[in-house]
Amino acid sequence: MRGEKDRNEAAGASLVVVGNGRPWHAKAFRDEQGIDFPLVVDPDLVAYRAAGLRRGILHTLGPKVLAHAARAFGKGFRQGSVQGDPWQVGGVFLVLPGGRVAWQHVSREAGDHPSDEAIREALRGLSPGA
């Protein structure tokens, strides 16, 4: 979704990434990836727990994770060094002003990400007149 930043912002949406490393991890990741949107850290996993995100070895290792990794590798993505909690799995949330979650995808295992099209569709559903 990074490549759609201008279009999303024109529609009133902002991309924010929450990582579980430390501030210096976020800085290194921002520099390495050329990120120009908010990147915050939650090393104590408070937001992860509040969002009901999964954590554990069974969610980060296994056949499905290997399939996700192979797909990402085929698209040119490479895993860097693990920073933060290696057992924490993420998700994607569309949060409205005031904090209401309008849409979510809670990853079942590492690498289980919604498609860009699923996120676009959710954003379209939030647009006035949609």
C-alpha cells in the first residue's frame, strides 16, 4: 500500500505501521526501506494484545509460513534480521477517527497478509457515497 500513499491520503486515509521492536530498530527499518510515513513501536506488545493479534511459535513456524515466505521471495521480498519479538504475528486495521475499527485482518500466521485489493475494497467501503 506504500505505493498508494498519495491516493489514500487524498481520500483521507493515512498509513501508520506499528512494529514491536525498539526505537532504534524502527529508525534502521525506516532508513533501510525508505519509509516516509509514521512508524511507531510497541515493544511491550500492548497494542498487539489489545487488538487480539496472535503470538507463539506455532504461528511463526510451519508449512503455511514457508509457503508465505516462498511467495514473498518470488515477488522479490527478502527477510532482514529479526528485530523485536520473533513470535508476534501482525494484522492490518482500518481505524476511524475516534478509534473505531472499521475493518481488520488478523493474520493467522507470519506472512498471512490481506491482498492490496482487499484493503482497497475496505477503503472504498469507507468513502462517502460508496
